Amino acid sequence: MGNAPKPMLIVAACALVDADGRVLIAQRPEGKPMAGLWEFPGGKVEPGETPEETAIRELREELGIETKAECLAPLTFASHTYEEFHLLMPLFVCRRFQGIARPHEGQAIKWVRPGRLRDFPMPLADEPLIPFLVDLL
């Protein structure tokens, strides 16, 4: 029993910001853990990938958007212990990207003013990131 060390999961997330200062959030689809909760797009950092490369790949796969590492500004990070793992999640801000965000994985997406982010239920790890976005935007 006791506190066996939990595996560390590194997930890169990105707050996409449009010209109006709104932030894109995506709803986790049915069948995924934490389905129905809203989150910043992103995903697990794969072996050999930098967090920036992960964010760029995930934005392409999830939303059909292209951006470059120099358009990603590190803002803050989340460090949160879930039951099965410890999550370390760097959050980037991206204001420069090509394409129109469209859901490619069956998820719902919304552009939200930073002050309204708390109106959407989010995973526990995402919630502490909101004040940084409110301050920034």
C-alpha cells in the first residue's frame, strides 16, 4: 500500500487567442476520460517530441490549424496529481496561426472570453490556468 510513485504524464496545452481576445476551448468527447469537460486543446508529449512540437501537432490533428514554434509563448503550467498519474502541463498562448479552427475529432469547440472560462466545467488541472489568461488578456 502506501504512496507508490505515480507515473508522470506530460501534456502540452495551448490557449489559442483570436483577434477579439477570445480563447478556444474544446469539450472532451463521449468515451474519453473526463468526457463532457472543457479544456484547452493539446495532448500527450510523445517520446522525442518537445512540448512545442506536441502543441503544433495537436492543433493540426484536433483543429486543422497550422502554427510555428516561434508563435507559441509559454504562459504557465499545471502540476496536478490525479489518481493514476501526475500531470505536468505546460500552457502556451498562440495568437498567430493559419486556418480556421474546426473540430476534427468529434469534439465541440467554443471561442470564449477569458472572464467567462469559469462558466464551463474543466478538469481540475485546467482550472488554475484561467487566472493567468484573464490577467494576460
